[in-house]
Amino acid sequence: MAVNFKISEPLGKPNFIFFSSPHSGSNYFDWFLNQTSLDMGSIRSSEDAFVGDIFESAPFFGSYLMESLIPRAILDLNRSRNDLDPRIIANYESKNINSRVASGLGIIPRVVGDGQNIYTRKLSLKEVQYRIDNYYNPYHQRLSSLLRFLQERFGCALLIDCHSMPSEALKYKKNKFQRLPDIILGDRFGMSCDARIVDFIESAFEDEGFTVSRNIPFSGGYITQLYGRPAKNIHSVQIEISRALYMDEKQIEKNQNFKNFCESMKNIIFKITQMEKYLHELEIAAE
């Protein structure tokens, strides 16, 4: 079976927090490149480039870090396995087309980040099933098992789903006097995570000088929705980071601020991994 992800295990004192980067993969196979007429710049516009690098300190502070090696343009791990697009799959029909699939962003994306069509022909169901069996299922099986392990060991598990967002996506703000957010935290409008946890993460970013907003326009994707079960003490938060903070978005290269940004993120990740003490103090105060 193909290797589709890597896991960095905790090196420091273990904690209940699990960082995941499902969109930062950049292993573009020849068989995929032969199916598209797009150049690499266009194909990579779907990537959360360098997000794995940004969160690489997490294991040193006692957390697991899981990174996909498979590019989002090949398969989107942040979708349901049922989000199949009949416009790109031969001899496949579906009466249940949601907005994601309709826009070309199903489990097998039809378009890249800038809206260009990926493929020069339709894919067979066999090709699609190969990707699901070899890339999608192993990732989710491992993610799910690690969350259960953390919940059983610590009585609580927190999944932090790590993403980046094009700065263009932030131009929804109401007026020109508002500073655009650097970070958007998505908790499905309170459904996937205890509010105290989200408050703590928000404060960690704000302490480093970043502006933070919640849920608009990104409230958390399929992974956040699927795994966030606060009633079972499994929480999930999606973090979207503006790419303009650390990279040249057109060239898909690290910018001059990348090192400084990573130092700030290292401080934030450390603070987040100290959350258990904070939550324990809150519980004592509430008694």
C-alpha cells in the first residue's frame, strides 16, 4: 500500500493535543501530471504549502503531528468519501450534489485553487476508488485511531486541523477600516469544540500580535465536523492562516518573514500545548 502520510510522535511530555495538516502534501506523481495540462504553479495553488513546516515544533512540546504527503489536487482528505463529482467521473451519476461538489471541490477535485480545470479527460471509477483506498482511508483510519488513543489515555483529545488561506479569501470584510484577520478559527459555530478551548487558542494567537476571527468565512471543514464530539471529550478546531504572512502566494515560495513567523508560531504552539493546566485550573475554579 502506498505511503500517504507521515506522523511525528511526541518527543516532549505527551499531551492530549493532535495537530493535523491534510492539505500540505506535495508529492505529485507522474501518472497524475500526465492527466493534466496545467503547469505546476496552477496545480500547487490548491496546496497549503509549508503548513507542515510551520507546525513542525508540535512534537517537541508533546503533541502528535500528522501530515499528508498527497496533494489536495489529487485527493482532498477534508471531504466525505461520498463527495464524488459526476462531471469528472465517467459513468457515474449522483442525485445528491452538495455545494462543494458542484463547485468542483469534491473528494477528487475537478478544479484547482484558482478555478482552472485539472483534467483533460474523465476518470474511471476504478481510478477514483484506487485513490480512496490507498490515500483517503489510511489517513482517516490512523487519524481516528490516534484520537481514540488520546481520549482513552488523557480523558480528552483535541484535534487541531491546520490550513492556510489565500489572502484573496479575506476580502469579505465589511469596511476598509477593519484589519483583515490573520487567523480564522473554525469550530462549526460552537458545535465541534468546547468554547474555553477556542478562547485559549485565540488568546495564544493574539498574544503574539495576530488578529483572529471565528467561523467566517471558514467554520471548519469535513474533518472538523466529523471528529469534533465535545460530548465525548473529543474536540476539533480548524486553524486557517493567511498565506500572506509567510509566503509569496504567486510564486509559492517562503517569503522573508517566514523564519520570524515560524518563531511566533512556535511560541503559540507551546502555549496551546500547555492548555491542560489552564483547563484544570478552570475546573477547580468552577467547583
